[in-house]
Amino acid sequence: MASGIKIVFGLLTFVTVGMIIGALFQLAFIHKLEDSYGTELPSLKRLRSRNDRYLPRGVSHWTNDRDAEILRLGYVKPEIVSWSPRIIVLHNFLSMEECDYLRAIARPRLQVSTVVDAKTGKGVKSNVRTSSGMFLSHEERKYPIIQGIEKRISVFSQVPEENGELVQVLRYEPSQFYKPHHDYFSDTFNLRRGGQRVATMLMYLSDDVEGGETYFPLAGEGECTCGGKIMKGISVKPAKGDAVLFWSMGLDGQSDPRSIHGGCEVLSGEKWSATKWMRQRSTF
């Protein structure tokens, strides 16, 4: 009996240490990307345009490098927002063209959004979520632009591409919102394919939105703005091309209740976003 307890304890310790080491590697990776962003060169100031809010600082390091182009190295600027829960904002993660491309694919196929029913694991309509949306198909996942975005998500999240679900595109119109919720599953139905959700990449596809922040009520100790209201927690304002990467599981391998988040009410304009959920195992 005692030897069995020691074995279980040893396995738990091994898993925890492994996840901590993985998190440290990811931190080192993020810092490396921050370094790649470099210092702005005077000659690049003339390149500023409406298509990229952030200048391609350090871009000379990646000239004629196809992989760097796909990953947008020299353009993406990571900003660590919170460690508990783990939240990173990736400024300029998507190009303006990629944002417009995703919106164009999604617009003709938008339907009323659903939420996961905890008992059946199926999508059901709910007043918790009042947006409209659609999922890209497996065939669309093979398109070059989508493949590039998927590869970028995998590299920045450090989660294999095959562990990702299909990208979902959403549109929030004025007065629409998504009440605070967790992305991890509380049912067993959805765990059968790919296991639990580990992390989420939320990408913003539109500008000129008032309200519509992504809100984390249990993150930080200060206050933030959410749909025109002052709330406790941290919120991220939608900005076209930016992305929010956050983890639904902690370093101990357990679901992190502090990862609860919501979409604040849109006050004016349209908020478009694309979401990629990543699992413990392959979803194919």
C-alpha cells in the first residue's frame, strides 16, 4: 500500500515538474520574440500605414525568410498581462488582410451562437451568449492563409497544430455580449475527442468598436472598463489584428477557475473575432 502511494506521488510530482519546465520554456520563447521585435529604425518610419499599427521593427533580421513571414516575426509584439490566470496579448498577431479574409469567409454563414450543454455536450441557444458565428470547415483549414494562421497559433502557444479545434468566427453587434464563463469542459462528452481544452487564442478582426472588451473578472487586483462599466479584474480592448492567448489549465494540470472570462457588451460598431481552442491531444 505504502509503495503504491509513493508511486502515485512520484507520478504527480513528475507531471507537475514537467508542466513547470514547459511554462519556463514558453516564457523564454516569448522573451525571445520580444527581443526579435527589436528597435525601430529611422528608415522604417516611412513604412507606417493603416495596415500595420506596429512598425516591422527588426524586420531586417527576417528578410526573405518564409517561416518568419508566416509567423510575422518582427511584427508581433507580446505583452504579458497576467500570470494567474496566464494571459498574453499578442499585438499585431494577424495582418489586416488576414482579418478581412476571415470576416469575408464567415459573413455569409453566420448563425445564432450556441453554448455547450453540460449534460449532453451539444450546442444549445442561450441568453448567456448573444452573438452570431460559424466554424471554418476541415477543407478550409487546408487553405494557405488559414494554414499560416494555424501554424502561427501553434508556435506562439507552443501547442501542436493537430491539438487545435476548428477556428470559430464571431460577430457581436451593439448590445450583444457573452457572460463570464470557462472554456474548459465540465461534461465528459466533449473530453472524448482531444481531452480537455488547455488554452485559447482569441483574435480580433475589426476596429472602431466601443465596448466589447474581453473581461477576466478574477485576474489582477485593480479595476477595468467593461462595456462602459467599471469592474474589478482585467479587460482587453478589441484592436484589429491583436490576439489574446490565455490558458484554461494551470501548471498543475488542473482546470484553472481563474481563467473565467467574458465578452463585454458592445456599445457601438461591430466586434468581429476568431477563436481557436487547443486541447490536450490531437482532435483529428
